Amino acid sequence: MASTPQDVIIEFITIGNAVKVTAVCTVTGREVSIVGDPKASKKELENLAVRKLAYVLQKDAEKNAPSGGKGILA
């Protein structure tokens, strides 16, 4: 799992019976969202969104990393 991003902006929006939590990495501009239970604590929802952001940033890094093989990289 990727390390936790250091600079993250968190936004909470209540939508009916749910809370949309958006996490944005200030370095890369990458944004992810989760939808959670409004009864859950803000800290829990924030941690989940940041963990998802770290996961997505790790996947992006793996996708953009050179394969180490020979040939043309697309």
C-alpha cells in the first residue's frame, strides 16, 4: 500500500441519507470520493477517503512506471 499523502484537502457533503467525502491531493491534483454513513465519525470517513486516495495514487504510479522491458513504451 502506498504511503499516506501529506497534503490533502477533505470535503464533506451531506446528500440525503449519505455523506460524500472527497479527498484531493494538493501535489498531484488527484481526486477521489467515497459515500458513507452520516452516523460514522468524520475522522473515520476522512481516514477511509485518504486511504482510497493513497491506493489510487499508488496505482497511478505503477501504471506510469517504466516496465523495464525493451521496446516501445506507449
